[in-house]
Amino acid sequence: MKFSKIVEKLGDSGSCNSFCFDKENDPEITGVTPVDEATTGTLSYIEGAKFASMVSKTSASALILPADETLQAQAQERSIVWIATPEPRLLFAKAIALFYKPWRPTPEIHPTAVIHPTAKIGQQVYVGAHVVIQQGVEIGDDVCIHPNVVIYPDAKIGDRTTLHANCTIHERTRIGADCTIHSGAVIGSEGFGFVPSSTGWVKMEQSGCTVLEDHVEVGCNSAIDRPAVGETRIGRHTIIDNLVQIGHGCQVGTRCAIAGQVGIAGGVKVGNGVILAGQVGIANQVKIGDRAIASAKTGIHNDIAPGEIVSGSPSLPHKQYLKVSAILARLPEMYQTLKQLQRQINNGNG
């Protein structure tokens, strides 16, 4: 694809500010690559001044650049054509879509699939080998169900949703339209509900359900549990990474991003636009306000206000955490100073 054609297609998205190429320098672009692995004929991107040195090193034929005239001039000196945007990484993501389309099988029902006669299957649905669809299930149009998926009774799957191989959808689960559930994920499994008694733990049956609204993505080997009563709900456009645990009765808002190995205990309420970095842990019944951010490995035991950034365990406001961390690094030196002062005091008393 000629670079000029790429500029035309990306320009339609409204993300391009300016570009540099001409008829004499309009290279054929065959693919997209990281800037440090680029070869002739590939397109890459520079996210900001931090990576400016890569402009003079890369072998890419074309670059997506920030709105930085210095970087643009450097690229031009090397005869690298470029397109500029305030958000290079976002535009690069759109560029990838010009060259790569995820594999999608032709609609069919594999002969080894087991489908209960009461299940309702929409139009243009793919059902792979050894899929099990139990009674009362409803599958929307253009759904893609890869091999070995199991869908328990009375679940509902919305239009254009993809269920990747070996994921499991438990009873009464509701999954909206345009969702993606990756391999090994378990949606609507029993919540961890046990009540102590004089004779041991008594199991509390989990009669509720799990609801995923439209455009939710759930990573590999993640689990979203259903509650004893009521529902666990994940808001639309929320993205969930691999190996995430979301406990029974949680309410997660819209457009949240939850990174790998996050653990959310039961009854937690997460607002809209919240970001939870890797290995964040949240205790029972905590409330996280809209647009709050928790950095990696934060342990949250108390409510977090809207827009607050927290770090550490137990969590602290991020600026306070940085001060505490700086002091913590100096503790050995401070301890030695304290011991010296104690000796001086003791000698003075002697």
C-alpha cells in the first residue's frame, strides 16, 4: 500500500495534523513494526521526544510522529516520509488495522457441537468443534464461538460477540453485543460465598447472575463471579486483562481498564473511567470513585475519591506515597544516624 493511501485512510479518522511525502517519495508500505525493529518498507511510530534518537537509527520507510517540528525535520533529512498527530500511538493502532484483520471463521455449526434443542441460535453464527450449548441459551446474530466453549443453561450472548476457545459461560449470565471473551476465562462462576457456623463453613448458594454490558473485553484465564443474590455487572467498553479476579456482587463502571492479576473482592463498586494497574488488590465493599487510578501493586482497603491517584499498600495518595518511598530508601542511613546520636547522648550522661 502506498504511503499516500495510508495517509488518506488515516486522515479519514480525523487524527492527522500534517504529513510529508511527494510523488518522488511515496514508498510502498508492506507492514507495521516497532521502531527499533523496522526494515525498509515498514511503518512505525515515535511516541515523543523521549524516543527522538530512534529517528536517526530506524530503518523504517515511514513514521507516525508527534506534533514536534524537530522530529519532523530529522525524519525529513533522512528522506523518511511521515505523518504527524497529537496521539502517535493511537494513530499507529489504527494503522495496524489497515494491515491486519483478526481471523474469523466462516459461519457454520460443527458436527461435533452439542446444542440443546431449546437453545436459540441467531443468523450467521459460527459454532466450533466440541462446543456445548445447554438448554434455554440465546445466541445473537454474527456470534463466533470457538472450539470447546461451554455455555450453561439460560445464558444470553449478544450480537457479534466472540467467545474464544475453552472459555466457560455459566448459568444465567448475560453478555452484551460486541464483547470478546478470551480463552480460559470463566464468566458467571459461583462467588466465594461461605458462612461460618459452629460446625464449619456453610455454603451460600450463588443464585444471582453476572452481566457484561456491550463492548466488554475479558482476558485469558480471568474469572468474574456471580453473587448469592442480585448481580455482578461490568459496564460497557470496560477492558479486563488476563488473570483478573472480580468477586461476587461487584459493580464495575463504564470505560474502565483493569490490568493483569488484579484481584477485586466481593461487593466492590468501581466508578466510570477507573484504571487499575497490575496486581492491585481491593478489599470487600470498597468504593472507587470515577476516574481514580491505582498504580501497580496498590492495596486498597478504604474508599477512594473520584479522580484520586493512589499507590502503595495500604494505599496512599500518590504524592504522599512518593515522599514515603523517598524516606524509606534512606532508613538505613537514618538508623545509623540515630544510633550515633544515642551513643553521644549516653556518653554525655556518663
